[in-house]
Amino acid sequence: MPHASDRTAGHVAAIDVRNRTSGDAPAIEVRDLTMRYGSLLIMEQLNFSVARGEVFVIMGGSGSGKSTLLKHLIGLKKPAEGQIIFDGVDFGNADDAGRKDILRRMGVLYQNGALWSGLTLAENVALPLAEFTSLDADAIDEVVALKLALVGLRGFEEFYPSAISGGMRKRAALARAIALDPDVLFFDEPSSGLDPISASRLDDLILELKASFGTTIVVVTHDLDSIFRIADRALFLDITKKTMTALGSPEELRDNPPSDQVHRFLTRSSEGQP
């Protein structure tokens, strides 16, 4: 798949729709993963895969390890045991060049957006392009304008994060996350702090990225509306059993729950509130 560094300035204005679903190998495989903070066990024996081009949701109550799992998937934490295989490569044991290649093929939207407050939206989106590509300044400006337009922020290039709404900041952060045309996009609680309309708009963008570009998308959330709207499959982390106890489409898990915890979570009875 071509990256931004492979393009010339004349090509960046066109949206390049790619087929990223070829081949049977999953985008991500998690094998016998155990997560710890020191001696504290967070989760163990996690085994699952994320198919290319699907929206995969990680769900569970507060403290179940959702964000910790995300940190493992994006390489911020190493497994206590087990492996995370990214497109056939063992992420945890990759050399520096291999890790850099994997990281370049990921995009991450953090819970708070993590925009640099002293930079304009255009400058924020330009950061990964300047770091990971050899594009000249004019080509970077074209890519930045395209990405901001894709998330509905055309004309806001020179605004600072403090001058726009929370929903717009999340969309600007998404523009930065897709700057390098990543194979896999990760979202950490994307609807957190957003009003229902802004949250729904972000869900729309997630579905558009999947439909238009075949992007593989992993979302950490406990927002039920979002889970049922965007997820092809969902993984449930059980804080009591400290392992995964369900994997399937949200509708299947709701209608045929494998445990009371999954049923309560997906139907939001009082004990199931996250």
C-alpha cells in the first residue's frame, strides 16, 4: 500500500481508494497475552484476531483493562507474556526498523485528542508527515488540507485547538491520525466528553473510513450506541475473571449472551453500568 512518502504533490489531491482486504491473514493477532502492572495482573490468556477492514470494538466496565490493552496493541507497553502480531510481524520482538515501520502504519486517536495547543490544526496534522516522510512543504500542505477536509474541517487550518469545540478537536486529531494513510486506526474512547451529535458525527467518520478506504479500525469504548452502530465484532473483557469472556457481533452477544456480565453490560441493567 502506498504511503504519503510515495506520492508526488500532484497525486495528493485525489482520494486513493484501496483494497486492503486481500489475503486471509488478519491485520492483528493476539496470542496468549497477559498484561500486568508490576505484580498486579490486569488480564491474562487473551487470544483474538482483528480481520482486515473490520471495525473491532474492545468493551468492558471501568478498570477492566480496555485502555491497557490498547497500549499493548500500539506498542506503548510490552506484554508480560504472549505475543502481538501485526501483519505477520511480532511487534514486541521487532527490531528498531521493524517497529518504526509498524508504528508508521498505525494511526491513533487518543481520548483527549492530544493536539499540541501551541500549534494550529494544520501544523498538528503536518507533524507525522514531517517526521515520517520526505514530502516537501507544498506537498505536506496539500495532504494536510485534504485530511482536514475529509473530517469536515476545511477552512480551519489556521485555527488553534483552544478556538474550536471538543468535537472539532477530536476530528482534527483524527485528521492527524490518518495523515499517513494508516493500515490500522486505533480509537481510545472516541465519544468521551462529546455531546450526542458530535459523538454520532465521529461514528459516521469511522464508518466512512472503513467504507471508503477499507481501513482496519480498533475502538475502545463503553458507549452502547456507538458499539451497536459501528462494530463488526466486539471483545468483552471481564474484570472479575481477568480475561476475555465474549467475542462476536454486538447483536449476537446481546441476544445470546455467554455470561450474566455480558448481558448486563449490553442491556445496561443497574449492575452492568461501566
